[in-house]
Amino acid sequence: MIAPAGAELDDAALGQALTLLARLNTDPVAAGSAEELLAALRAEHPGLRLRLLRHREAYGDTVQFGLLVSGPRGGTVTLSWAPPSEVPWMLRGAQRSAESMLLRVNGEALDIQHAMAYLDVMWEQTALLDRLVDVCLVQQELAESPVTLTDGELQDAMDAFRRARGLLTPAATAAWMARRHLDHAALEEMVAREAAVAALRTRVTVDRVDSWCAAHRSTYDRLRIARVRFADRAAAERFVAAFAERRRTCDTTADAFGAALTAVAPSRPLGAELMERTVADLDLGLGSGLADAVAPGTLLPPRAVGTEWEVVQVLSRAAASDSDLLEQASRRLFDEWLADRRRTARIEWFWGEAEKTPR
């Protein structure tokens, strides 16, 4: 076996990979420990990215393994091996009708193309499309560089999953599962998948978290704000003018805010409320002057939010906790990591109109 020039895939590594593949496809015991055997091969060749493929043949219900082997400089070698009694890898995969189905209810099937016709909002909500692509990118990364979780880590993940959803008793958990038609095995699989993604997120962002926190600490300070919403810009500007006038006579900015709200009552504000936000949530676009611009007492200029206009007064400001900041850093950096991969990914949609699903 001779590896392509410049691929950095030596004959020994490819030979070992092919030997492993033949073993997996002939030895049921080895097939049951496929991930452990592949992990040993990865440890022996840390410069390679190895992804194990499984294909279940409909006729005969047989499983066959394949391997994708990539070197540090890119390029992928596809390996397959089939015993005489099995269908070769390239001839496997005759499509079953169920492969195009999304759902079946009381025997009534809904295929993917018709389901997506009812969800055409997805074409307008690119965040939803991006999330579907991200799922594939994460699955690819975890297949090539798996995350290993201990029983204790999985139990911690399960406990956190239940706490986050208020599932504090067995009865509440069972009811939640029943509403989603999940059995215990499916719940465990869901939690394990979330835990693996969280571990992957830590792995790909850990070397940049500290520098990100240093650069963005002030933008994640917690703000307590008062917000008033108006139907149009003119009404919002009248409120700002009334606030400036009342501020000269009132003892506090809070008093001025209330007096201005009373003064413009004929303009019928759509609503007034107190809430908590971060500086980043306000999305003011003030660049490097952002931190100073939102000091307590500040009344921010009117801004459009959807079809409404809002005016915000900053009541108080508190520094972000270290745990909140680290969580934000991890999520933002992971989003950047995914966005980088989306830009270079080869994406094919297999539903909708042809012109909407380019290769």
C-alpha cells in the first residue's frame, strides 16, 4: 500500500487501519468494542484523524464498517473491506422508503420534503438552518476526535439536565419524558450527546477564553433598566425631551423618568417595565465607548426594535460574575468556531425546490 505523495499518511498507519477494519467486519466481539480499538489506533498515530463509519444493510440486516483517514495537511483516504459473504461497501446502501420519512403517526407517514413545505419559515430564519448544519459539523468532529466521559461525568450531566428543566422528582421526569415520547434509553442518549458537545466546546475554546474575557468583561456587566415602548419614533423623542426638562427640576433621574412618563401619557406608551440585561444585550453599537455610555442614570437614545421604538434608562450596573463571563466566552468562541467551519463546509440540502438546494 502506497500513500499519496505529501499526504503524510504512511504505509504502516494505513496498514494498521485496514487490519483493524478487517477485524471489525469479521469478529463480532471486536465490532462490539469498535470505539475502544479505534481509540488505541488514534493514540498510536496522534497526527491522523480517524472516523469510523457504520452501514446497516437493509437486506439481511448486516452491519459493515468503513474508515476515513485524514492527515494533518488534509486529504482523506477511504478504506473499506468486506468478507466474501458480504456486500462490498460501494454496493451497499440501496435506499429504503423509510429513509425519506420524517414521521409516522397512526400509520400515516410524512416524508421530509412535504414536512419542510409546512416549515417554509426555515428559509426565512437562517439561524435555524445554521443550527442544522452545526449539528452535522459537531457530529463530524466528535466522530473524528471523540470525547470520553466517565460515569460520574454522565451522572453530573443528567443531574444538571433535570435541574435546568425543573425535573426534581422521578414523577416530574417521567411526565416530561412521556410528553416527548422518550424512553429512558433515549433520555440517556440525549444527555450524553449534550455532555459530549459541552466537552467539545471546552476543548476547542479553552486556549482563548482568558483573552476573550479580558477584552469583553465590561460588556457583560449586569444592568437593571427601565424600558418604555412607543408605537413610533416621534412619541419616543417627545418622551426623551420631557425627561430632559423634568431632570432639571426633579431630585433624581428616577423621579424625572416617572414625571416624563406622566407628561407623555397622551402619547399612549405601549408599555413600561423593569428588567435585567447585559451591556451586550442592548446592542448599542457604541464601540469602545460602550462601557462609559451606560453608567447608572443614563437615558439612552430612542431606538427601533421591530415595529416599535423604545427608550431605556439605566438604573444600576453590576460587574459580571466570573462564572457568567466564562460561560459567555465559551459560547461565543464556540459559535465562532462553528461559523468558520460553515464557511468552508460542503452543504447539500435534500428537500425543497432544486434552486434552493445547491451543492
